[in-house]
Amino acid sequence: MTEDTFKAVRAAGCVLWRRSPLGGELEICLVHRPKYDDWSHPKGKLKRGEEPLPGALREVREETGYTAVPGTALPTLRYPVAGRPKEVRYWAAEATDGHFTPNDEVDRVLWLSPAAARDRLTQPRDADLVDALLSVLHLT
């Protein structure tokens, strides 16, 4: 076994939100990854030497096509993937401008109410991030 066997996979992402263009209600962006057939918050592995916040904003841009203004740090999630620990740092981030274009990594995005986002997320641990976002936005 190598030293990398036990080194945590470092990743970062955002709970991306906006106000609905129609009624002004809070909407949360979820991405669908066809490789895993799952719904999650935009996130991804950090590049070598990349700091977590810039990496999180890069992943948002790559996966959703939107630029975002970062806000408060949200809880860090830790869980095993293929026998290795994974650590994902998250931030609340408000979508500013952009347009989604489907790609190999993400084929769909949805802008959902917090309750609908919580229900659509594949991993229950990701639903806790919706509650954390509502708390930092003082909407709970």
C-alpha cells in the first residue's frame, strides 16, 4: 500500500442558490451526473495545489455554466469512496449569471425550492446542506 491509499480525496463544491426570476422565491441548483445517475450539489475533486474555495467556484462554473458569489462556509462532508476517505468542503454561493449547457459530466440541472431539492438529492447527507444554507440565509 502506498501513502496515497490513506490520503483523503480532497473536493469542494457549493450549494448554489438564486432568487426565482418569476416570483423571487429561493431556488437551489442541483446537477444530474449520468455516470452515477444521481442528483447532487455541484462539486468536484480539487486539482493539485488548488485551494478549496477557488476549486468550488470552478466546479460550479464547469458543471452548471453559472458564475457565483461565494458566501458562508457550510459543513464539510466526510465519507468513504472506494475504500478511501473523501472530504468535500462546501460554501453557500449565489448564482449571478450564466447558462447551462449539457456535457458528459452533467446532463441536467434543476432549480428547485429547498423542500423539492431536499427530496430530489440522492444522498441524504447532501440534504443537510440545504438546511445549512437556509440557516445561513436566515430562512429557517
